[in-house]
Amino acid sequence: MSTKDELRRVEEDLARLRAENQDIRDQIRDMGATDQVEISAMISQADEQVELIAELERRRDNLRRRLEEGED
């Protein structure tokens, strides 16, 4: 897989994870005062996604740097 292909794939994954994360946080906000255990689990899931997003952003930045340096 070329660096450009890998970069495209990482950017697609980032967009998907960001949308999923926003959806989870919207659901939490809309739930109101319900099952606190469920809300806690959803918050944990959203926080884990934030960590994945940060990892993918670092990967994306490395791939962009490689492309700028002329590596393929």
C-alpha cells in the first residue's frame, strides 16, 4: 500500500471515529437522568475513542511528513 493510500485510509478512519464519538456524546446528553452505569460505560467508550483518534492523528501527521519528504 502506498503512503497516499494509507493516508487516505487513516483520514477516513478519523472521520468515522469522530462522527461515532460525537454520536455517543449526543446520546449521553439526550439520556438525561437514567442508568448511571450505562452512562459511565458510554463515557468510557467515548474517551477510548478519543485516544484512538489521537493515535490516528499522530499516524496521519507522520504519513504527511513522509509524503512531504518525497517518500512513497
